[in-house]
Amino acid sequence: MRQNWNFIGFFLLSIIFLHSCGSSDTNQNDVDSEVPVVATGGDLDPNSSGKGYFEVPSGTVSFLIHATSTTFSKPQFTSLNDPEGENFLEIYFPTSSYSNVLVPISPKYTIKSGIWSYSASNFSQLEISKRTGSVSSTPTITVQPYITGTSYVSDSISSALTIMKTIYSTNGVTLNVLETITLSESKFSHVSYDFTNSVTSEMVSKGLADRVNLFFITDYSEGSYLGNSSGIPGSQGLAGSHNGVLISLKAHKKGGSGLNDQLLGETAGHEMGHFLGLFHPTEEYGNEFDPIDDTPKCTIGRSTADLCGKEKGADNLMFWNPWSGGNQDNLTAGQVYVLKRALIAK
């Protein structure tokens, strides 16, 4: 979630750091004494204790395990072990009714082929999506913009979409931005940031699975945010109520009816980065960081972009708040590594 200056972010305060040394039941030998039943299709098949196995074939570029719940509890993966027993849950972002884990989220994580094990809780369904094949040096990601209500039209966001596209192309990722679709129903004009909300869910479910769906709403129905993603990552390749991001147009007004195109383009690109698996390099209070080694880290007090400056990452697209000192249009090689391996990248 990317926020205005005067609002404290709360989604990423719920990031859970799970280290391999903190779990005593993460090795495959400890999961079950019985012969494992390995899931080979899209659905994972855990036992009654929420533990199971799946196979990662040779040539796998990335995979995403996806948990949903029919209640408002947080479905969680409590362990994820590769064939050698290494736990991959270093940084993880569960939300109400929905949770994803993407591998890899950093260049330092190498996907090993073979039998992986996991354990999960509070779920009603578990799924896995895998990407195999080659990785393009200049990948293409399809983006579908939507604009809601009647206060703005598609031309209102065209400059911002061009800025967003340029940010990604400058950093080696091509965005195929499709023609903007208008959702004029009044109920979609002001929606909740909560993707389990019935109206938000109905709107986001309109998005197709093979693209990033950007919903430019008039404003949020509660709270004041620049934008927020359905998850880190979102449900790449899976259609449904968590298949997109929200961006508030009111939060980007620069006076009168005009919009701050630069900031709007940066926010759209930022939230899309979350959807594709990127975290904030530095969190608000300078004591939590992303797992990518080459992103600048800022450890001072309340680590705003203005206080941290360019040297400590204020110009990075994924910095947690806007920067008055310049544009936030930079991505590191490590961040691009993750984007190139997005499940929906071509």
C-alpha cells in the first residue's frame, strides 16, 4: 500500500518474518512418517494437519502457492521447504481470506527441482501455479487499466499510464498497456480498500487472469490512500477477487480537476510492483526491509523519502511513500530479476 504523507501504513505492519531457525517442523522428514502424496495439478492436497507436498519440475522459472478462506481469518502458509529442507518463508504477507507466496522473491533464492513440502492453516482451498521455460531479457507484462465512476474519463489517466510504461521500459520491462475500460456504475466509484468487501470483490473479479488489472477509482470509501495492491504478490494467473490493484484519483489531484500525472504514474507502477512480488525496500520505521540485497536501505527513525534521500533509496519506485525531491522511477537489478520471473511475464 502506498499512502499519503499524513497516514500511517498498516498493511505492511502485518508482514510476518518466518526464519528457518524458528520452526521445528519444517524438514520433510518431520512432516509425516507416511509416504507423501505429491500434488501434480493445480490444487494442493494437504493431509488433515494441513501438511503436504508438491513437485517442482526441472525448468521451473517461478511458482506461486495460493491459499483462500471462506471466513475473514488469515489463511497462512507456516512452512515452505525446498527438496533440501531450506525454508523459503523469509518475508511473507498474509491478508484476510487470502494469502500468496511467490518463489523467487529475490535473486538469492534458487528454485530447486524436486519434491517440496509445506504446511498451512486457516484455509479452505490451496492452489499452485507454475511457470516453466525461458526468461526473456526484456519481458512483456500485459496491463489492463479500468476507470470507475463518471468524474474522470480515460483521457484523464493517459499521461500517467505513459509515465508508468516509461518507468518500466527504462528499467528493462515492457508493459503492453491495453485500452482503458470504463466502469460507470456508481457503486464502483468509491470502494473499500478491502478486497474481501463485496463491491470491491465484484469489481476486481472483472479482471482477466493473464494481466495486471489496474482499477483507477474516484476514491476510497474509507481511509485516505494513494493506492493498494490485493497482496504481495497478487493472484498472478488466477482470476478472482484478488486479481488487481486500486489507485485513488482524488488522492492525486493537484488543484482544480487536474491530476498529478507523475505521481499517479509512479503510484500505479508501485502498486503493480507489489502485485508482481516486490516489497518496499525499507518500511516506514527503518527496521524492516525487503529480501533483495541491492536495494538501498534506510535505517533512520521514521524513514520518509525526504529524510532518506536518493542515496538511501528515495528514488526507488517501491519506496513506501512519495518523494518531493524528485521522481521515483528507479528499480534495481534485483527487483527486475523478480519482475522478469513474474508468472504473467512473457
